[in-house]
Amino acid sequence: MAIVMEQKGTLDTNTLAQVMGVTPQVARERLLAARSTDPETGDEYPLVFEPHNGGDLVPAADYLSGNVRARLEEAQALAADDSRFDINVQQLEAVLPPDITPGEIDAPMGAAWLGGDIVQAFLRDKLNSDTVRVSYQGGSLWKVDAPDGVKKAGSPPGSGAPTTTRRSSSPKRSSPTAASASPTGTRPERRTSMRTRRPRPRRRPTS
């Protein structure tokens, strides 16, 4: 089985027959009857499953994963007419995850999987206006269109138009005068040094 999966990527019936040295029908029947044991629980489970479309056998790891709920519905419909699919139904029911309640589903505003129509219905109900239009732009971008009157009605009290604060590109340099200003805000007095000159004695005229 591992050799065929490595060579073909699927459980090709003819290749299985060549590896096992039997006919394709016998190879198929032997694999469907084979069982593996869970080392922790001791439970046995099939190695492969009969496909719903009549193609190659499906490994258990692939068959019992993914959208098992939808696969179970298909298997139940097939088992109603073909008992070969009873084992499929039993194993799918064993791995079926429990249902969750609506209260356990977290739907944050802005989640892409909600869709624009759901967000639009929510905003129209909250703002009591059918003029609100919402569209999903992709990624984390949403576009909401509404008249100004509706926007103001939906704004919290005291909120005005958004303002943008612009930062200057270069820091403001302080002038030397401001840097040397006193804590009181007044400019300190400038001290100057004055040198006094001695008066020179006058010369008396000679006769």
C-alpha cells in the first residue's frame, strides 16, 4: 500500500494487484478487510474505505478528515441502498465533531467571512437608516457610504469631525536667548566689566 501511494499518489487498483500478485478484485477486497489497531485505545479501524464515486480506494487518513459532516450525509444515502457503506457511516460518525451553539461563534466586526451584506444590515439597523451602503474592499478594508446626517446621528455625543495633527518635519531649535532665560521667564541682566582709567597728571608749561 505504501509503495503504491509513493509511486502513483493514489491507491491504483491495478498497481496494487501487481504488487500483491493477485487480481485487482482480490487486492481490493483484501485491503477493504484489513484493519489497524489504535495503540492507545485498542480499537480497530479500516485502512481504506470504499469511495463514493466508485474510483480508487481512499486511505483512512484522507477519508476521515476534512468536511466529514458532508461526507457522512453522502455515505448515509449510499448505505441505504448498499450495505458496503455501513462501515463508512460508522467510522464517520465516530470522528464527527460535536455541534457548537450560536453563542460559541465569535463574529467580530470587520471579519471578512461575514460579508458586506451582513455588516450593512447591522449598520442600517443600528443607525435606523436604509441609506447606509457597505462594501468589502479586500484584506482589512471596508467602505461605508452614508449621508452626513446619518453619520452625525451615529456619532457619540460631543464628537466632532476628525482632526489630523501634523508634525513638523524638523525639531524646533531653541534660541540662545531662550536657552539662557531664567526660570521666571525674564531675561537675566547682562553683566559688563568696566575698567577705570587713572587720570594723567597735567604738565605745567615751562617758562
